[in-house]
Amino acid sequence: MSEAEPSRLASWRQSVIDFFVRAADLLGMPRSYGEIYGLLYSSETPLQLSEVVELLGISKGSASQGLRALRQ
């Protein structure tokens, strides 16, 4: 991982992710989009796809699709 953070996310970071998950739900977007956006928003450095997968515990396909959709 590029950030020295244990496999469990810090509580402040989880709170940020939860905020974006709720926002995604209100907008009718998949939960994974909110999780990914919240993770990236709370990150001080860019993350690789493999890091997103590991930190969120989501599949590589879900992470790839979510990143692609958010980039658009």
C-alpha cells in the first residue's frame, strides 16, 4: 500500500467513505462508486487499482468499473 495504513481503514477514513456511500445512494449510483470516491477523496496520494481492491475488499472488476465510471 502506498499509505502506511493497516488493512482496516482508519475510523475517520471510514466515516468519509460512509458519507460518499450515502451520497451515491441518494443519486441512485452503486454503493461501490461511493466507496471508491470516498477512499480516493480521503487519500493523500494516488492509489493503484490493486490498492483500491485491497483497502475496500471489493472485486477487481467492480473497482475497475467504478473507477471508469467516476472518471467519466
